[in-house]
Amino acid sequence: MTNETIWNSLHGLEEHFLHTEEKRMEKKFIESINVKGFNCLDIGFNYGWWSWILLQNIGKKGKVYAWEPSKFLYENYLAKWPFKNIIGYDYALSDKTGIQDFYVYSDKGFGSGLNSLEKENAGEEETPKEIRKVQTKTLDDWWNENGGPNINLIKVDCEGHDFKILQGGKQLIKITQPEFIIVEQKNALLSNFMQELNYTKIHNEIGLIDSVWKLT
């Protein structure tokens, strides 16, 4: 049951995509750092690729907290993952708590990776098929509501909303000081923010991730 659930989830990405050089690079990076026992945040679960490679490396004492605001992806994949050390959430993370527009390009397949709280994220060639209202919280909200757990690694891939999510987690980052923060988005504002929090960029463009930051 476990292998079948994971297999079906990952192959929702389209089988050929799992065997690209980009995915090999992401997997190799996680395997190259010692994440055993880490508590990790997977913000932007989609079909679970990053959660899967993290679960393979953190061991029984580690934990993954994952977010997926797409109802289809949450109910059919994240909510069904049968591991004790992954906890899933069906709301979106942002820089504020409330209700926001969620731009949906596709519920299924590769196009679901474009879904975002950012209206202009996908570019002029793509048009959202639907705009849904979703609940948002800040990362600091979540952290305080759950007793302030220690966090060792954060991965954020939320289609142009990454910086806002990290802004909403400034307290968490300052206090728990995660060793690694992996971000799909890159811009000057994000870079300045990370440097102010004593992080140094150690990698550019690992697979589909634009930057990896390490606590100095």
C-alpha cells in the first residue's frame, strides 16, 4: 500500500519528468548533506517529490511538515501518504492570515505546478482556468500554534510567492535558525532578506530550484 500510494503520487507529475537531470540534481543535493533527524518544511507539496526525497533521508526521528492548498492534490495525494513522520496541511502559507485568491491553471498533471497566489506568475501565455478563495496563514502563525518546533530545513516552491512566505516566517527563522533554506524564487528583495538573517547562498539553480541558502 505504501509503495503504491507513493508511486501513484509521484507519477502524477508525468513519468518522464521524474527522470530528468533536474530531478537527479535535486535528489543528489539532499543526499549530499546530512539531514538525518531533521525537521523539514515542504512548502508547495504538489505531488510530493521533495517530501519523498526528504523522507528517504531524514530517518525515523525526522519529520516533514507539508503544505498543499490545491484541494485535488491534498485529498488525493498528501492526505493519503501513509507515514507517521509527515503531517500535511490544506491551506496556503503567505505573509498574512486571511482569505486570498488562488489562481488555478490545472488540478492535475504538470500544469498544477503553476497554481499560485500570484496572479502574474505563469506569464502572458498562460491563463488561469479558475480563481478560488483559499485560507492563508503565516509560517509564524503555524509555528506558534504548534508549540514552536525546531526546524532544520525549509524548502519553498510556490510559484512567485516564496518571498512573502519567508517574510511571514521571520520569527521562526530567527529563533530556530534552520541550517538550509531552499527557494525556487530568486530576486534582490529575497536575497537581501536572507542576508539580513545571516544566510549565505551556497548554490544557484539546483534542478528547478533557483537558490540554496545556508546559515552562516
